[in-house]
Amino acid sequence: MREVELVLQGQALIAADRLEEALAVYNELLMIQPLMPLGFTGRAMIMRALGNHAEAVLAYERGIVMAPNDPNLSRMDLGALWYELADSLLALERLEDALQAFDTALAFDPALVDALGARGVTLARLGRSEEAIAAYEETLAHAPGEPIIWFNKGEMEFLLGRHDDAQKSYYRFAVILKANGPGELTELLPKAIARMSAIVEARKKAPEVQPPTPAPPPAARPAPAAWQRYGAEAHEHYKAGRFDEAERLLRQAVAEAPAGQKAQLLHNLGQTLAYMGKLKEAATCYLDAVEADENQSHSWLHLGVTFMKMQRPTQALEALKHAVAQQPGKADGWFWQSQALAQAGHAAEALAAGERAMALAPADEAIRTHVARLLEHLPRG
């Protein structure tokens, strides 16, 4: 099949670092099959390699929206996609979004060492030093020979005044670096040595310190309601890929939550069901979500994409019309509306929507490729 040939060709070109040729291949793939997740994710990999992280994020997000029902993608594949998305988000300093994406990557592949280490970096940049150290320790449990993780762990421990632990971490970093020989991390060695020397000097000069007076315990927070606990537990199960349990808890949460709190829970339930391949039930949840809060634009968008997957373009268009009306300045809504119009056979209207998307995101290659495909197939008068 031509689509499979193009995917394999694109992957081979990326591996050979022939990125411009690979981009042309993925452009052709998306012209043939505009809803194929591997088309978007292949483009995203190229943009990430070129350092265009903003466009990489757009492409990864589009690919991931379509990915749950792609039989070509394993759980490890999905973990890698979420990691690559998170890495681009981190490069853009979208730290909270990056952390959430790293968590999702690790739910699909708990032993993904790169994601474990980068999660620690993200937590460190967020100022959550203790959590960063815990993340680095988890990384080292999987990969004890990673020198940069030992160095980063030492930096956090030094920052927190945990000098004994920091000295051990810097020492391990230096030992591994020496064993590995010269490399790109060699420039960090003088800093590690300086830190260890500073710790030794501080010990010589430090007076005896009385233990601090314990702080009074914080006031107890009100216990969360049962539906809030169900929602939080469901999120943990969802991140770990336990979708059956997430579905069960979310249904309980929806049943017990106050009317004004149901919309987001219903949206989350819809996403969970979509990952399980239960598209009809997912669509029902998104419909219930927008009935509970008609201004929840992300539910309209997911509803539209779900109807497209179900080959129901008329209903997809109705949902995407709401998404676009609520966020007319976002290119994604126009992009998916254009896809749905094309699926429904409305070529001229699809082109108009695609051009609106391109006007909002002129550098977005996925949109430009889609518009080019529409122009190519538009009847000429």
C-alpha cells in the first residue's frame, strides 16, 4: 500500500538525516491520507530535529489526537510520541504542559529513561527541587551510569544544602565521566570539582548549629468530596494506562459531582473511552460535556474529530462549527473544520476554511500541505 511505503521511506530518510527529503515524503503522505497519525508525527519529528519546536508541538498534538485508534502504534510508540511532544514543550519553556506530557509518556512506557530524566529537569526548572531529586533517583534506578543525571541530582542537593548527598552525586558524576573518556559533558567537570571543594571548605568553617525549632503543623485542609477523589484517582489510572479503572472511576465521579462540575469530568471520560477505541461512547460523553457547558471549546473540538474518525462528517462539522465560533483565533479549529468539509465533499468550503487556518498560522506546514492538496483537487472552471 502506498501509505505504508511512504511511512517507511520517510523513516529511513529521517534516520539518514536527510530531513528535507523526508519532509517532502510526509507532505505526499498527508496529501494521500490526511487523517493518518504517522503523517503528522513524522512531520513533527523533522520539525523537532530542525529546532522548530513550535511547529513540532502542533504536529505532535494533531498526531496524538488521531493516534489512539491507530493499530500501527504500540504503547511504547505512544510513550515515545508523548516524550517527543514533552521535549519540544520543554524547549519552549511551557513547563507545566511539558511535565504533564512527560507523565503521560511514562504512563505508556514507565522505563523510558529519557522521559524520566527530562521530567526531573522540568521539575527543577519549576522550582520543585525535592521532586526533581526524586525523579533523578528514579532515573538512576533504571540507568545508574548516566553521568548527567548524577550531576543534575548533585546540583539540586547542593541548592538545598544537602551537602553530603551532593558530594556523593558529584563524585559519582566525576568517576563515570573519567571512565567514559572525553565528551560533551567534560566541560561540567570543573564545576563539579569546585562544588566538592566548596563543600569541604564549608565543613571546616561551619560552627555547631542548633537544630531548628519545629514549625507548627499547617492547618488541615478540608477533605475532598468523593467525586473529587474519584476524578483524581481516575487521572492517575489514566496516566498509567489503566483505562478500564479510569473509566469506572470517572463514571462514579460524573454521577456524584454537582451539575456545575460535570463538564470537565465528562470530557475526561470521553478521552478515556477514545483511547479504548469506544468512539460511539466517547462521542456521547463529549456531547454530554457540551450540554453541561456549551462554552467548553476543547470538547467541541474533540467531538468533531471523533465524528470524523467515525466517518460522520455532517455531525463533525456541526461540532467543529461551535469550536471555531468559540475560538476563531485558533488555527486548529479551522484546520479540523477544513478536514471535515473535505471529508464531506465540500471542496470549495474546505479550501476557504483551510485558508483561514493558514492565515492564522502561515508557517504551519501541515496546514499548507492540506491547502495545497485541496487546491490540487479543486475542480477548475
